[in-house]
Amino acid sequence: MLNIGWFSTGRGEGSRGLLNFVQKRLAETGANARISFAFSNRARGEAEGSDEYFALVDGYGIPLITHSSTEFRKQTGGRFSDHREEFDQQVMDKLAEQDADICVLAGYMLIVGGKMCRQYPLLNLHPALPDGPTGTWQEVVWELIETGATTTGAMVHLATEEVDRGPVVSYVTVPITGPIFDHLWESLKCKDLDEIKKTEGGDFALFRAIRREQYRREPYLLFETLRAVSQGEIQVAEGQVLDASGMPLSKSMPSGLCLDAQIAEAMLEDPAKS
């Protein structure tokens, strides 16, 4: 049984949706894996969104551990980045008795320091292909538009001190041309992108369409990655991603495990997502 540690701030609907999706898929598919604990850097009663998330965690009977980064900031003062390692150590102390073979950063709104990255194999979901843009999902989408990209996607990688650039575990590709997109790209011609950012921002139709196609695949990518790990198709050990034979995945699959076929099949079987 693969024991999964689930790290999330639990701010809102996205965090709840991702946990709900993976938990249900684990049950529906009979995967040899379970979420053994959930950790949040918010405390109960700190915010309405996280309290709703905590209620979902409780409903699934998943042990919840919390350590408020807000309270930590008040106690330490100064910049949080100057005290990140101290906070992470306090988190690791709280999690010392918890069992996890692998951990997932699922809407965890803090950068994790080097010591914690080395302590836990932390999987991070990033809304771009392995050679794609870094940054927030908003920054990624704008860069795709600025460069006139024809394909995007999402990847799961190991969290390291180099943000969004740890060893790649898996990815899914998303075409952003064709019937859904061509007229949206056409509408961009002869327009000033900086002006669009100011006036329309995230409501810009092309921006919304690109993000929608990424977003609807990301939960499947995370689940299929966990399934592959639970079945031994890929292994994560000592800061490396290995294939089934124990060789570095970077040698056999430099971009990571492509899960396009598995995700397409799963989405076809799910009327709500197809």
C-alpha cells in the first residue's frame, strides 16, 4: 500500500476539488494507495475556505495536521523567507509520527525549503510542459499567449530548491490550436497584449480557454501519476525519479512519463470531463 501525504493550504474550491477527485478515484479504481494524512499551513478557524477544506478532510477520515504559517510569521517577525527552514523544521517535527512513502503539494501556498525537499519525496503539480514556462499558472498562460504556443500541458515533478525545475515524473500534453482555439488566436491579431492584460486580464477569452484545457486534465495527471508509482511503473527515491528497472527515468524518458493515453481514456469514461 502506497501511503500518500497530502500538503495543501486548503484555500478554496480548487483545493477541495483536487482532494475530492483523487480520493474518489482511489476508491473507484481500487488503487493500491491511500492518503495517510493531510497537512495544512492554516489552523482551524483561521479562514472560511480552509475550514471548508478541513471539513472535507474530516469527512474522509483522513488525519489532519496543521501548523499556521500566519501565526509563525507573527511570532518571528521579519520576512518569512528568512525563517523558512525554521518553519519547515517545525512542520517536520509535527509529522514525525506520520507514515508517507510519497507526498503531494496540492495547492500548498508556501515554497518548501531544501531540508524538507530532501526529507520527503514531494510531488508538485505545475501547469506547463517540462520545457515550458515557470511561475504561477497566470504567468504561464500569458507567456503561452505571448509566444504564440501551439501546445501546452501540465507536469508532475519532484519539488527541489529550484522552483518548478525539479526532476520530471510525468506530464500530459494539451493542444491549444484547432476548432476551439483558432478563432480566439485570430482575435488577438492587431491587438496590443499589454492593453488586453490591463483591460480584460483573466477574462480574456483565449486566456480562459487555455487555462480551462489545462485545468480539466490536471487532476487526472496527478491521480495517474500516483497510480503509476503505486504499481511500480516509476519510483521516487533519494531525490531521483527511476523507471521500473531502477534506472534514472531521465535516461529512458528525458521528459518524464507521458500519460496522454491514460488520461484521454479516463476522461472518455467520465461524462462530466469528456
